[in-house]
Amino acid sequence: MNLRFMTKKIKGLSIAFFAIIGMVQAQEADQAMSVDTTSNTKRIKLDGIAAVVGDYVILESDIDKTLIDLRNQGASTEDVTRCGLLGKLMEDRLYAHQAVQDSLLVSDDMVNAQSDRQIQQLTQQIGSVEKMLSYYKKPDMESFREELFEINKLRMLSEKMQGKIVEEIEVTPEEVRQFFNKIPEDERPVFGAELEIAQIVKQPEAPEEEKQKVINQLKEIRQDVLENDASFNVKAILYSQDPGSKSKGGFYSMTKETPFVKEFKDVAFSLREGEISEPFETSFGYHIIYIEKIRGQELDLRHILMTPEIPQSAIDKATKELDSIRQQVLEGKYTFAEAALNFSDEKETKFDGGLLRNPVNFDSRFELTKMDPTLYNQVRNLKDGEISRPIREDDQRGGAPKFKIMKISNRYDEHEADFAKDYMKIQELALREKQFNAIKEWMEEHIDDTYIHVDPESRGCDFANNWVKE
């Protein structure tokens, strides 16, 4: 198996492929129709049916809209052809069509919630509802929402079907070994330089009087909203310390699957519409939540986060403790791993010798070219075996700062794939190939079983799938 070819093919049928239909300005669509990037047709229709897949019709204008949407998102369209886009749109409709047949349904509430989030984001980006409607050439919000609903429902059905196809696919160690062995030696992938990084963390705590001060302030805000009809939205803008929602009046839309901390979700889903919680604590600080709207399993809420002030004395104590731990490790009293286990305040790493895990694949290695810039800047000047001085790290999500000392545990230079050393990465490639094959088999089977019509002008396209049944 040619690995480069296999990887390219996997990207072509990736579970997260870019089948997103954008809503665009009419004049941009007209301009796009004046140029065809393929040589398959010479005459361009203003609109018409390009293909039918099951219950779904794909118009010529859908192809133009998708192309312009890709450009608006900054994606390169140099190698994108109308034939390629049509093939992707047909894949998307086949997934959605089969999802309905298999009763993998998406509730209207979920679709509307997604549309509401997009409308809110677009309104903030463009400036107002009126400007947004003008930009997208829509006469009113109702027509805009209807089109957005259809786009999101199709996309969500498609994603649900794709997830269903591969959800139970796993690879065994033997399959990983076979996958690796069938790659010709001169075609094995090359992995970039990587680091293993360990850290020992100290989290300074605010004194009880500071915590109580924040709790009292949140209670006053809650009382003012309930008794004096003050605006929770305005209060969040003025007082919340959550950088992710402060400018939006504390607004979040969430389900039980949204990756918020457990304490936050427990409180949110215990409230009724219009209710405001009492102050409660999470790892980020203290919150109050106002439930704005409940749509089935989805909540629209606003919250205010306040973090108790940490005095300089607590910060000085944390850095002094880290300096002491660092010195003891350098003197050989503890190994770095032993010091992490005994002294670190970070539960996620202390029991693993302080070793950081890559959030992408939970491997212990970080490829230099793909590292988070903040983490890279913290360790880029460290030599092997060296331990950093205490480093302050502010929580971008609004929590209290923490302090840490860091060490590069291992350094791996750029190298050709090695089965033992790079097992996790090879396993990921093997899984992707198996998923690709499963999707390919599913696609072939359901193309045969589904009504599909391709416009005669597009039948000469070199599709990746057998859309033009022979």
C-alpha cells in the first residue's frame, strides 16, 4: 500500500470532510458561474438540477455556493473542480438520506439551537441583524432561518450517519503490525522532532475571606436581578471574569455532551427556565447561572464567573515551594517523577511522573511544529535534564493562575517511523485506513441500493465513487 496515496484518499473521505453549503451574496454566485474550473462542460447553466440522491436534489447553484463558501473561509480552491464539489455534495446527501432511512434522526430543537448560535455569531461579526440580512441578500429573518435550518439539518444528519459507520471500528495490535509491515521501507512516514514534557504544579489558594467576598457579591447580583428586574446580560458584561462569554452577556448554549465541568452542568440542568442559581464553586471560581431558554435537551443560559483574588503572599508561597522542590531534585534527593507524585497539585499529571499528555491523541509526545505556542515558549530554551525556574500560567478560561516548574523528559529527533517507538501514531494511521475502507464499502453498497441521477453534462466527471451507475 502506498502510504502517501492512502493518506490522500483518507482525507478525501474523512469523517470531518468539508461538505458545508454556505449562504452567499447573489452577485458573488453570478461571478462564480462565469468561470468553470473543469473542461468537462463548455456551457454553464444559470441553474438546474445537477444530481438527485435519494430524496435530495442538488442544484447547480448549490455547487457555486459551496465553492464561494470555501473561498470565504480562506480555503485554497486552486485544485477544486465542479466535478469534485458535486461528488462531495452527493456523498453528503447519501449519508443524510440513509440516516433518515435508518432512523438516525436529528431533532428540530437541536437544529434550531445550532442555527441560533450561528445567527448570534454572524450578528456579532457583521454588526447587526439588519446588516447580516443585507449581506446575505435575505428579505427577512424568517427566510434566512429557513435556509439555515435546511443546511444544518442536512449536515447534522450526514455527520450522524458517518459517525455510525465507524463508531465501533477498532484495530488490534496484530492489525497495526500488519499495516506497518505492508508499507514499503522507502515509503514509511517521517515524524518530526518531538518532546516529552513533565511538570510540577502549585496552585495558590485564595483565603476564605476572599472566597466569601465573591459569594456575597454574586448573591447581591442575583438579588438585584430577581427583585429589581436588573439585566443579567448587563451584569455579566460588567462583572463576569469568563473571557469566553463576558462580551456576550455570559451566554452559552449547551447540552449534556457539551464539554463543561461536571459541577457546572449539574447545576445548569437542575434549574427551570427563568431560574437563577445560588452561587456555586467549580475549578474556575464561583458562578451563578440564569436559564434563558430550555429546548428539549439543550439549554440557553447566561452565567457570571467571579474568581476570588489571590494575595501576593499566596503567590510568593507557591513560587518558594517550587524553588525548594527544584533544588531538592537537582541535589538528587528526589527524581522529578517522585517530586511530582509527592508535591504537585495537578491531579491529571502527578501520578504519571508529572508527564503531560498531548490532547490530540493522549500520547506523551508533542511534535515541535504542532505544539501549542504557549507550551512551546515555556520549554523552547530548556536543555535536556534542565529544570525551569517557576513559571506563572494564567488560565485563559478565567480560572486562577497556577505556577509550575518544567523539564524535558525525552527528546526525539526527526526520524522514519519505528514500530516500537511510534506505535501510537502508527495505530492511528491503521485505524484511519480501516475507517476509510469501511466508509468505502458502505458507500459502494448504498450507491447500488439508492436512486441516483446525475445530469448528462456531469456524467463525464471522474468521480471517486460510482455515481454514474454502469
